[in-house]
Amino acid sequence: MNSWFYKSTKWKRKRAVILRRDEYVCQESRRYGKTEPATTVHHIYPIEFYPELALVNWNLVSLSDKQHNAMHDRVTHELTALGLAWQERVRDKFEEWQGKGN
């Protein structure tokens, strides 16, 4: 799914919406009072496992490349402790989504 998805018009539009929402600032860096430009939109619940959440706003966050690389292993795609911490932040929204029969 990934290669064609990231080239799709739907993704490009959604990515632009999320970057604007987050004011083009890396949200992980912002948590520590730093202003770092966001260049990537990260799927908190990975698209490989939750494709139905690919375009859901609460599952997307703007990050710098450095912070994005810190969210998951770039080879195995396993989430790091930092990536798992972001999942905890949206756990209530995820559980609500699951409760709707998804």
C-alpha cells in the first residue's frame, strides 16, 4: 500500500492539512520548547497495520525527519519507545475508534 499511497492526491492533500494544523512545526520538538521545522507527517498507528487510519487526523502528527526516524526502526518498522509513547497519547481516540466496530 505504501508506495502508491504516498503518491496519491488524497495523501498529498491530507499531509498539507496536517502540516498546516501543526503550523509546520515538529510536534515532538515543540513538546520541549524547541521550534524545529516539520517535514514529515507520521502515522502514529502505522499504516502497515492500520490502513483504515491512514487519513484520520488524530492518527497523524507533523515531525522533523530526525524525530520521525526516532519513532520507529527504519528497517524493521517496529515502533520505538517514543513511537509507543505517541500511541499512548491518542489511546482514547484509538479505543473510541475500535468501539465503533472497526
